[in-house]
Amino acid sequence: MQKRPIQRGRPTGATTFEAEPARAFGEAVRALRTEHGVAQEALAHLAGVERSHMGKVERGEHMPTLALILKIARALGCSSAELMAETERRLAASES
């Protein structure tokens, strides 16, 4: 029996994107950013990401990685736990 080669990345057709959590996270980021009076471009700079990428995160078009969540939280001056708690509140509210 031949060994199958190891392929990098996700299998064809697989997806890990879930719109509701991504949208709730984006709303939480936008709310905290505006509460602190920080422009999106400034937040992107502080987090070390492109402004367009930050826009996708805020619109819920991109599911952020753990590393990105930590960078955004640090840039917002809050803990990742606070950011995730706000995300969970928004998810619960949208399910109601």
C-alpha cells in the first residue's frame, strides 16, 4: 500500500468560517475602538495589520486568528478576555 503525501492546508471544500461569531467580534472591536476615540487606521497601525484587513475584521468578513485577537486587544488597551466577553454578549443578543 502506498503512503499518501501530506498536503498542507485545509482539505478542498472545508471551511472554518462562521459568520455570526466573526460579525459579533467585529462589532465588539468597532464599539471598543469608537469608545476609545481611535480611528480604524490608527488601530490597525497599533495592532500591526493593514487597515483594509482591520476593516474586514470589523465588518465580520474575516475570522481573526488568536494572534490577531491578542494584537487587537493590546492595541485597544484591554485584555483579550474583555474583548471576547463583549463578543459573547453580542452573540447572545443576536440569538435572542
